[in-house]
Amino acid sequence: MPDHLIENSSKQNSSNKVGVLITNLGSPDAPTKSALRKYLGQFLSDKFVIQPPPSRFIWLCILHLVILNIRPAKSAKKYQKVWGNPQEKAPLISLCQDLLEQLKKQSLSVDNNFEFALGMRYGNPCISSALEELRGKDCDEIIILPLYPQYSKTTTASTFYEISEIMKKWQGVPEILLINDYHDNTFYINTLAASITEFQTVNGVPDKLLISYHSIPQRYVNNGDCYYEHCQTTTQLLVEKLQLNDDDYEICFQSIFGREKWIGPNISDILANLGSNSASHVQVVCPGFPVDCLETLEEIDMENREIYLENGGSKFHYIPALNKQKLHTDFLLKLIQEQLS
């Protein structure tokens, strides 16, 4: 970890001003081919996301000569399905901003003097502008809270690296507290379980609960990324809290693309099989996505719903992300306060 990004475990003075950077992956500025080309160019050129082989030079050639001439148009169509008014912000951005506002309101009842800002790893609002906002408010400490419950080099490490690069240019850096992950945090597990139980109280208990996470290349796991292990741990703790039997649930992964082997099993394959075997009611929850986004709203609730129904399934529910639910903001505030104790 860079010297200027050192976790501080000292007791927080109640008179100090504490900045909290809420960060997530990001979204394009508009559901258009040009906006997606810019966004995907930034995302897919991240050396933490695309790890060699191939060499970086070869990958950038493939990216700019092939992928960015094909994929933006396809991705734009997916975003258009969930975007609503093109003049508005992407669902992920709007929902993160709603979450931020709820955190601000609830934090007023806490003694600590919190200042919140939202920054995305790719796209807008960017991490740099969010950090400058907190810097301008003379925060004595800044807590970095990536909305990635399970740690991965592709997400969390990339975010910390970006923050380090930005702060290297600062004259005088406040104390920085990094929240690496919270995949096994008891309050996180309880929050997930409560949300699922509340949903099932209204919509019934399914024949099968699919617990889906974003996939990453198997090679990354083989090279030491702890993400897969974190997903397994979250799942085990969650099903224990829900008191599920082995036949009641299945862990799976989504957003798999390309020819390389990714961690699985693939949720699309599982849903096709469940549909053809007449599983009458399936629900999907995505613990790795605290806020709804393209991967949940379009990929799960549209594409994979269709796969299940086309293969003979009859009842499909996507359990929404925690978003700005009070039980979620209660947990996040508790997580933030834990960093200061």
C-alpha cells in the first residue's frame, strides 16, 4: 500500500471533520454509442481489469481496433432498455446519489461531523472531483468506501490505485482509511437476509434461490485474487442466516464474456436447466451489487428472466439490490463508524 494511503485505527476526535467517499464502478454519460465508446475505452484500458496476457500493447490494439468498434453499439442498446429518459442519469448513478442523500440525512443523528461525496471509478461523477470536494471541506480524515462487498483486484484494488495516483499530486494529505471489503461482516449478512426475507414475505418462497455474483476470469483467481473465496464465504453465511437447505439455493456467476474460462457456474445455464426441469418459481439475488445497475436490471431481470421462461419456467423474481433502503444505510453508517473506533 502506498505510504500516503495508510489505514488509521486511532480514536476519532468528535470535533474532527470526517469525509466519506462512496465509490462504485460507474456508467456512461448517456445510452449512446459514442458515450459507451468513451466509457468502455476507459474501463477496458484499466490494467487491473484486463491483466496480461496478452501484453498491454497487444490488448490496447485489440481494444481500439476491434472491440471499441463493435461493443459500444451493443452495450448502448442494453442501457436503453433500463435508462428511461435519455436526459437523466444512468440508473446506477441515480440510485447511488439517492443512497448518498439518505446517508447524509441519517448521519445527522450521529455525533461525528461527516461530509459525503460520490465518485465513480469510470465516468462521472469521477473520483477526482469527489476527493477535491472533500478536500475543499477541510476534512481531517477521509474514509474510502467502495461499494464492493467482495474484494477483487479488478474493482477494489483498481479504485485504491486511482485514489493513490490522485493524492500523489496533493500537498498535504489527510488521514485515509480504506475499507477493503465487508463480505463477511455480520451486519452486512443480516441486512441481506432481512431484505430477502422481506421480499419473500410478499412474493413467496421460491423453489430455488439463485445467489449470483459478477464473474471474473479463472486465471485471476489462480493468480491469487481472493474474490471467488469471498463470494463463497458471503453465500455460506447468508444461507446459514436464512436457514436454507442445500437444495434450496445455488451460487452462480454472471456477466461472462469472451473465450477465456471464467469462474462459474453461469447463471444463464442454470436458469435454462431449471426452466426445462419445471422449477415453478425461481428468485435471484445479487449480493455483490449493493446498488442496482445494468448487470441486475437488464442482464438478470430481463435477459435471464427470458432465458428461464423460454425454457419452460413459470415464475421468476429478481430481488432488488439494497439501494437506499434504511436497513442498508443503517449498515453502511455502522460500517463507517467502525473505522473510527
